Amino acid sequence: MRIALVAGTDMADAEELRELAAGLREAGLAVSEHELDAPAGAGVQATVPALTGALRLAWAQARPDAVHAFGREAGLAALAAARDAGLPVVTSFGALAVAERRHGPGPLPLEQARLERAVATASGAVIAASCEEAEDLARMGVSRRRLHVIPPGVDTSVFTPDGVAVPPTRRDGRAKPRIVTAAAMDDEQSATTARAMAAIPGAELVACPPGAPASEVAALLRSADVFVDVPGYSARGTAVLQAMACGVPVIASAGGAHADMIIDGTTGLLVPAGRPDLLAARIRHLLRHPLLRQACAVAATDRARCRYSRDRVTAETIAVYEALAQGESLAA
């Protein structure tokens, strides 16, 4: 089976494309990758025509069996190019405009919301990364028969509890408690985390280096006593998945993908976004109870391997492709 993967200008979409491409190739599928080389936020009018033309040319030379687009601009371009060729299109969105508005300040970006609705309702199938996203898409008018919740996957051969760990920082001969957080934090999350850490004297906060190789990120995660990721909204939750797979107890904001991934009190702890007092209390609680940390670590690793392994996520995605290419409809 030949699959064409299409991403626009969003870096998170491009990263998801590359991760999925690796899984699909491991499963024996032929994959072509198409990414638009344009500045992020360049706008629909500046990006879609160029990508559409490139896709038409590529697919005239090597026709895929199905197309998977990531993001609204890529979805629009893929639908336009696929219409003439009669190709089925699957779309994944990540962060929807309605979700970003619900979890953050500012007005709803109407143009983005309308474009997402148009692309979603025109696609043969839509893959949501979380139950919350699926409900948003259903409210947009996407038929539940064409809607599938498939979370992001994690490479459990790299992100595993076993392996090299970054040495601890010591003070007076004792290791300092290490709190690791995600590489990219918005201003609100940075402020929340900093205020929480101020209430935990003696602990250190280390951020995953942006763009670091996966093996380096895994080594840092293995050294953590607690992993913290508390954005206002997380569409994919990839950082939390990586920490869970490395056997690290996680504290994350309760919303988006995190709400699906974490079983509160079992695989980690959920807190409301923007509450540094509660975040600090949860961190102190885990640091004071090593048996609870160990129990959460074991449960988190098991959940990451069973539900979020790249092999399982890839198999579920391939099932959507195969049904769509054969003109079938999968039950949601």
C-alpha cells in the first residue's frame, strides 16, 4: 500500500508526519512525504496553491492509495490535489482553533475555525488525537462514522526505563530532587512552573533541550524524580508520553490529550492549568512518598507500552487507510 503524508508549515505537524512515516515503513508500507517549505504562519493564500501544485505533480508520477494530511493548510491542499485524482484523504489537526480558544485567552480565530470545519467535513476520515478533540470535531459536523480517536505514539525502544541516565546534581553529598519539564513552554506555563518551584526549596528544575536527539531526551527523563507539563492545553501530549514510557511519574494539566493519557492517581497526577499552588503541593506529595512515585512509574510505563506504542498506533492508522481506500466506513 502506498501512502502520501502531507504537512504544512506547523513544526509539530511535520514532526508527527516524520514519526508516523517511520512507523509505516517499519510496517512495510511505501510512504512519500510532502512538506511545504514556507515560513510558519505564512497564511493560506500564500501556502496552499504552491503545495497543491506540488502534490498534483508528484501524484501524477506516483499515485498513492491514500493521503494523510496534517493541519488545516495541508488538509486543504491535499483535498484540492486529491479531488482530480480521485484519492481518499485522511486529515489530522492537532490543536483546533475552538480548543485553543476554550483553554486560552483571546477571541476565536474565525477564519481558522471555518477552514478547519470545511476541511474536516470534506475529508473521507478524520483522526483525532484525543477524546476532547473528537467531541469538538463532532460538534463541527463531522460524522462519527468518519471520526477516529488515535493518539500519538511513542517509540518504546528509545523511551524506556532501562538505559543511560543523566547523573544527578549533588549538594552536600546528597542528590537534589530533579523536576524535569517539557522543552517548549508558553509564558503562562513558565510562570506557573517557576512559582511552583519557588515553594519546593532544594529541588532543581531542568527543561528538556529543544531539538535534542531522542536518546538524550530519554536519558534526561530517566534521571527525573517527577516530570511536569502544565500548559493551558496540550493537543498531542507527546512529552508526557515520553516521560511515562521512561517510567517517570507525571504531573500534567487536566485537559486535551493529557486527560486521556493519565489515570489520575494511578499513572500520574492531573492538576488544573494556571494553579502553581496545587502544582507545588502535588510535586511535594510525590517527592515525600517514594513508594507512590514507584507505583506511578510502573503503571505509567505499562500504559505507555500497551496503549501508546508506535506499533499499535501505526496499526490503528493503517486500518483507517485500508478501509478508506476500499470505500468502507469504520465504526468510530
